[in-house]
Amino acid sequence: MAEYIDLHIHSDHSDGLQSPRDAVDQAVQRGLKAMAICDHDTISGHLVAEAYGRMMPIEILSGVAGRARRPVVFSRNRFPRNRAS
């Protein structure tokens, strides 16, 4: 069976429509194994999602969508730790 993750979710801490908690709830309901709140220029949404999702069967990864004056490409990989389901 395929496992799915979403690594680019915006919350209402920037230009998204839902709270970080609602985003975590929706991701769990849809069966995602991991997610990342990637708000613009802030990690506050990630911190809320991380605290809320700590006891849920989903890995909360960190991310941020930054603004740049010139085109920039960067990547950061993080391998999730093993979790009990």
C-alpha cells in the first residue's frame, strides 16, 4: 500500500485558510504519514502543528516558504524517526 505525505501546507499563520491544528486533523483523517507546515517567513504555524500533532500517528516536519528578491533554489532533507503507529 502506498504511503503519502504533504511537504508544503500553508496555514492561517501566513496565507493559508486553516489553522495548523485543522491542517493536522485533516492530514490524519486523510491517512497521511507526514506533513510540513511551510508558511511564508515564519515557523509559528509549524510550532503549533508540532505541539498538537505530537501524540498523533503523523510525523510533523519543519519547513518555511521564504521570499527572495532573486530566484533561489535550496533543499533540506530530513529522514523521519521511527514512530509507533
